[in-house]
Amino acid sequence: MSKNAELCEQYLGQYPVISISLKGIDADSYAQARAQIVKTMNREARRFQFLLESTKLTSIDKDLYRELLNRNMAEDTITSSLQEMTELLEIHYGQKVIVLIDEYDVPLEKAHENGYYHEMVLLLRNLFGNVLKTNRSLAFAVLTGCLRIAKESIFTGLNNFKVYSITNMEFDETFGFTDAEVREMLQYYELIDKYEEVKEWYDGYRFGNTEVYCPWDVVNYCSDHVKYPNAAPENYWMNTSGNNVMNRFIDSVQQPDMLTKAELGWLVNGETVVKKIDETVTYDDLYSTMDHLWSTLFMTGYLTQKGKEVDGRYCLAIPNQEIKNIVTERILTLFRNDVRKDGRAVL
């Protein structure tokens, strides 16, 4: 980006920015999740306390801003919070605002797991709708998440909405590290002799038409091996994911008409299975059919695509050694549990 002078001149430091992450919204009740969202909005609003001294804001504007600092926000204040921040920042700066929302689908995932899904859908629909739909103070917004959830209705009525998924060719190289980037990184840290190991463990993802490595894994590998050159590679993914989707996947082996043991064996042995992928699956029916589960595994990185059939189905495979280890360990855990139930010796 720094080499693109025209881009930097046009955007660098030219816009006020609101940036929030919803990754931490993880609660077993709607009331707790709602309180966590309030704290997220409070935290972002506190970055703009200079607004209280702004000569461009009226006393009414400042009273509105103080409501965004209140931990006892009313429901309508929560759902208007991002929109009101953009409005106040535009008044102060005289410039429209960029909004960045990371992990926007995590609250929906947790709500689905804990039984308050429809309440969360309504809250997010109103929150996103207010800030993203017909908001005159908005320059543009970027949202990121694992699932596209286009059917969810939380984006109802949004105009000029563009989705870039892992199957799109546009920006496909930006979802991870390319092979050239990994080689350069390993060379910089004097770890180039570890290239084959890194490739086996953390490469294998295909986004659009580009092969990429998991960036989280490569960064952690380099960090560990700079200090301990002979350290063994680790499953860094294990430390960042609850693996709920993979658990459902493995458990379905025991359910007729869901997942066959043969398909699971093919994947573990490095082969592919051909499946239809639905990128618009909703959390409400995430586990209702095996087709939806295949789609979720693909979109969350447990499987990757190795090509596409003429009928539109994808050839899916386990991307690398790290994910293979996760699958294998889950199979062994399932086997041990079955042995316990049968009263035989535990491996």
C-alpha cells in the first residue's frame, strides 16, 4: 500500500474511522450478550472524548454523545449507536466516516449455540441497518466474518452491498500469505531451511485462484522458531477455535444418511470429496443437513477446494497437516468414548 502514492494521498488520514470487533460477544444469555455489545460501543465511543470540547457540536449533540458512554444504554440507543457516532464525527471533522466491523457474525453464532438467536438477529439487523442504510454520514463500510449469511435479513434493504468470499477471484491473494511472501518471511528470519515443514503444515488453502498459507500460523511459527529453532510445529489453530463445527462433523459419522465413514477416511488420507457449497447458509439451519455442514466446514477453513466440477460442485480436501491433526484427534476422542461405553479397554 505504501508504494501506491495515489491511493495513500486519497485515503491515508483523510477520513474519521470507527472500528469495532464483535469477536468478544460470547455469552450464554441475550442479556449478557447485549451488555457485552454495550461495552463494545462504550469502548469505541471513549476514543472520541474530544467531541465534548468540540466547538462544532451543539449542547444537544454533546448530550447525545454522553448517552454513548452510558453502560445502561436503552435498546434504541444501542441500535443507533454506530450511526450516531458517524453523525457526530462528520459534524466535527466535516468529513464522512468509514466504519469497520470485524467478526460481525460471531454474536449470531454464539446466540444460535445458546438459544437466543432470534433476539440477536433483531438487534444486529437494527444496529447494522441504522449505520449502513441511508446513512448520509457514511463514506463506506467494511464488514468481515466467516459466514456470508446473506439470507439472515440483518442486511435487509442495504444498497450497493458487495460480497467478497473465499471463492471470488478478486482480492483472493489478500486472505492469506502467498508462497512468495512466506519464502521472503522465512528468509528474513533465517528459517528458509524450514520452508518444506511450513508448507506441509500451514499451506494448502485456495481462495479464488490463489494458493495461500494461514497467516496466523506462519506468524506464530516464525515467532516460536526465532527463539527455539528446533521446536516442533504446533497446531496454532487449536488455540483460536472452539472447533464446534468440526465436532459436529465427526459426530455425524454415527448418524445414518449424514456422513459416511468412507468420506471421512478419504479426507484423512489426503483425497477429495465432491460437494455442493451453499455460501448463503444461515445459522438457523447450519446443522440441519449435511450439505450445510459441508458448506460451513469449507467457509471456516477446515476444508479447502481443489477444483470445481462442471456442475458447480467443489472438490473439497483437508488443506494441511495442522487441520488433519485436528480431525484425527477428534476421531480418536470419539473412538475412546465409544470404547468406554462398550466397557472395553480404553486406548
